Amino acid sequence: MGCCVSTSSQSSCSSMSNEEIVSRPSCFELIMCGGRKKTRRMLSDHAGALQDMSSIPNRIFTNGKSRSSCIFTQQGRKGVNQDAMIVWEDFMAEDVTFCGVFDGHGPHGHLVARKVRDTLPSKLFSFLDSYESKKSKSTCCNLNSRSNGGDREVGTEDKTAALWRDAFLKSYKSMDKELRSHPSLDSFCSGSTAVTIVKQGSNLFMGSIGDSRAIMASNDSNDSLVAIQLTVDLKPDLPREAERIKRCKGRVFALQDEPEVSRVWLPFDDAPGLAMARAFGDFCLKEYGVISIPEFSHRLLTDRDKFIVLASDGVWDVLSNEEVIEIVSSVPTRSSAARTVVDSAAREWKTKYPTSRMDDCAVVCLFLDGKMDSESDCEEHGFSSASNQSGNAGESEDGQNSEPSLQRNCTVRPSDGNHEAGVVVAEDHGWSGLEGVTRVNSLVQLPRFSEEAPIV
């Protein structure tokens, strides 16, 4: 499933203001629509502008709300908050929204998660830009077409999904490559999950690694709201994941005191015990089966689909898909949805696992009808909007909070009978990746060597 990484040329955009970036019409919708030099220049300029992340409008990554979403994160009791999140409206073009949740682990996991949050979206755009440049003479394919407007050209939908699949694969691979060569960020024994979606009109494109999860609320034939799981938790106990890791000489087994938690181990040492099969970083295990290739999927949205929730495993360890859908659908104001989910998860942690330290929680709620509360409602509930955020609250320049992050925490056992309905299952004989919902340390221990001085 590997894919070649191409380098997208990005021209300088220092002379272009944020207002010009936003007002430029439909540069994204012109992708693959001929070889216009002006179109290519607009795409490259926009890609270059993405480098100035802090000044980009319609992008939120701290607790708050946008036109159609709200996001909230809360630090657990294990040290620095290693979760990161983002919602980026008007991503590439109007009516295109990027959402992501990233859960770091290891001594530098918080830095890895935030680096991925800040870099992965622009890489996704850059590969679409590169594709347009190389394929400018191909048949025009209108990426901005929607299922609710007229007849589609035969094959357009397949071409669009194939383009996005390629962009997701390449951007994830390039992101991992950048982490490996980063001069100051050590990702050898640290990493991050990622669950990312792009909503483009009625198209939903998804890519994920690790055990952060995306779900969707939709009305069934009886107009009852049901939970649809959009991504699969990619853990080592999934048969296809375990088989790949073992082929690469990595080991998969559970410790005696937590038999329900499969982990990935080095072939020559009982370390690090990673509790996921795919992740950014974690280069001590990349030669032994842990990969950063995302699982990609494409879905056409309908009027029955209401909202999407992305969250880190600190939420899913204690709340089911159905419980999260019920919480979001019952909030008095939409802007409070993400915070209410986190608050509910915190209460469940205290009830279900009173002897364990609560994990970090991050939640993104995207409402598919594009509607949000009035500004007065948001102020009443203590939320800020995308227009007045300029930094990441609670983070210092190096991403550190006041508490240390290296602590060994208690292991939480799975609750009985916690089987969820209405989920998208993996291909392996109905294996859902959800059996044995547990809260564990992502890493048991760090390898007793460094990348510069490996064991011979």
C-alpha cells in the first residue's frame, strides 16, 4: 500500500493578504479543469500562504466554535495534554471543511500531535496542487460537483474519490517523513494518532491511523437518530494488523496483568508495548510493522445525516457511539456540544474507573446543515469563535504545560457487555476493533536505546 511522495512546488505568498486568500474564488474547484497558468499560480500561492498558520481565517484549534462546528479539549490526569484538534472551514475553497483530532503518546507526543495538526492539512492541499499541475492537460473533472445538483458525468465520482485517496496517502506519508527528519522534534519513541475528514459539498473523505475515531449521527427509516461509525480503531489485535506486524518481525502480545490489551513489541526487547498498530512517529517500530498509511474511505452524505463527531480514545474508552450521539443531540445549544461530551466522559471516568487517571479528551462536532448558535448563545456558555482566536490557549512556545508528561498510569479493565450497534466493521470476518474497550497507556516503556546507537 506504499505510495511515492512527490514534492509540490510552493511559491512565496508574502505579498498576499489573508483577505485576498479568502476572496479568491474557487481555486480549488478549478483543479483538473485545464492547463490555465493563472489557475496553477493561484493554487501555488494558496499553498504557500498555508505556511503562516496562525493568521489563517476560519481555522480554530483551541476550545471554541466556528460557523458549523465546535471543538473542546480537556487535559486528563496524566500530565501535559497530548491531544490536539482542528476545524478549518473554507479549506481550499468555499464549502470545503477539514476536521482532525490527533492524540499524542510518548515523552514528546504532545509536540508530535500539534506538529501534525499544523502541518498535515497544508500537505493535503499541496498534493492536490501537485496533482493539478501534472494533470493539467487531462480531461476536465469538476471536483466541486455535488450529488444534489444535476446529473453527474459518468465516472466523475470515482475520479474524485481516487484523487482524494491519493492525496491522503501521500500527505500522511510525507508527514511521517518530515517527523523522521525533523531537526529538533524527537519522534523515535513518541507519536500520534490521526482521524481526519474533509467535507466537500455532499462528499465526505476520511483518513485515519491509530485509535481516535469518527462517528456520524443519521436518521434511519423510522426517523430515529442512529450512530454510524465512520472509522475503525486500528489496534494490534485486529487480525490483518497483527498479521502485517508479525510479517515484519514485530511481536504482538498482551501482558499478563492486562490480557485484553494487545501491544506491539520489538523483536529483541520487551519494549515499547505500543497499543496501536498505526501511528505517526514511533520510528523505533516502523521497521517492525507499525505504519502511518491511513485507512481511507469515501461517503456520500444525504439529508438524513445530521452531524459528525471526532474524538480521541479518552472519550471512546468510557462512552459508546450511541451515548455520544445522544449527548450531542440533546444539548441546549450546539456550541456546547463538544464540551458537554468531554464533561460526560469525565464523569464516566470517575464512575467506571475511579482508581485510574483520566485520559486527555478532545472532541470535534461538525453539524452538516452548516448552522450554529447565535453569538449571544456562545457568549453565555463561555465559548469563543474562530474570528477572535490567535493562539493555542494553554500552550507555551514549546507546547509544554505545567505538569510533566512521563508517568506510568493504572490500567483500566474493559466493562462487560459493552457491544455497540450501528458501527462500520472491518473486513476481517466482522471484526469491529471495538471489543474490549479499555483505557491503557499507549506505551508501556521506552526502548533502552536510541536511534543514533541501535543495538547490533
